[in-house]
Amino acid sequence: MPTVIVTGANRGIGLELARQYQAEGWRVIGTARRPEQAAELRATGAELRQLDTGNANSIYAFAHGFGVQPIDLLINNAGIMGPDQPRQSRDGIDAEGWAETMRVNALGPVLVTLALKENLARSANPRAVTISTALGSLADNTSGGLYAYRMSKAAVNMGNRSLAADLRDRRICCVVVHPGWVRTDMGGGQAPLTPADSVTGIRRVVAGLTLEQSGRFLAYDGAELAW
């Protein structure tokens, strides 16, 4: 039975990832900052563990709990939108909110991946996937705004490029994936994609990953995105 870790699995895309992998017979380990509030995740049958990806000590304690267990797939899904739009725009930047957004969205996935690299290396087909966004693409940014969110995702994209280079000798494929505009608390009610549609696409992309694709920026439908 393959093992997948999904961070931030208590809602939205993360919850749907846990549901679909659980239904496929994987051993699913879903994380939440407040497990006592993650009733929907618990109902999927996934193993529920506490993790705050914005806290380095929490990350190290979480990884330590796996000992030498192999991990086949890590999905760094946990993330935040950052301050309200007026506080991450040309009209003003919430500096503390910006720092928190960078810590959770950019630093967190890199720390989690590195903390679990030995567990991943014990898998026959190790993959580390970070959920990013097209809003982190430099080439695609013609509308501005969302400074904290955009910058954090551009930063994690660069972090993944380094992970891909540094972990290639361990055969760990590292990619970032744009899930599309999804109808979640973060994406809003106007988004065209349901979590189920997005996750079905993500899982298809993940299933087909090879080490040669490590370091790439892919969309949920398999398209390669511009940096």
C-alpha cells in the first residue's frame, strides 16, 4: 500500500486529495493545524496528524514521527491567501501579514520536503509535489496586486527548482502544480472548477511523473506553465 502525505488536508483541495487517494486504496496521512477541528478529514478514514507548516519546530517534530518509514508521495498543499487585498496592494502592504504568507507558502513546503527527504528516498518512486498557482508566474503577471500571495508562490517555485536539483541524486521528483481556479474558500464561488475536477487532474499528472520532469511547473491538466 503506497503512502501519501497531504498537508493542509482539512479543507478544499487538500480534503479532496485525501478523499480521492483514500478511495484508491492509498495510506493517506492528512495534516491540519488544529486536528480537533478537522472532522471532515477524519471522516475520510485518513490518518490525521498535527502540523503547522508556518512553524519550523512543528515541521521537524512531524517528520521525526515517521522514523525510517518510506513515503511515496508528499503533497505540499497547505497555504494561505495572505492579508486582505487592500493590505497587499499598491495602496499598502501589511508587512507582518506578508512575512507570515512567505513563511507558510514559500518556506514551509521547502522545509517539509527536506525534513522528509530520507523517507521519500526509501520509496521506489518518490515524488514531492507542491501546490502552487499561475499567479506565481512572472511571465503571466500583467494585472498586478496580491503582492504577498504572488511573491510567496514565485518564491516556492524557485525553491522547488533547487529541491529538484539537489534531490535528483536521491531520485526524488519535485514539481510545482497549478490546480486551476477552484471553487474553494480561497478560490471563491465564481471559480469554474470543482475540487473534484481539479484533484482528478492533479492525480493524473502525479501518476505520470518521471524524474526527467523534476523541476517543472505544471498545470492540473498536464500543461507546462511559464515561469
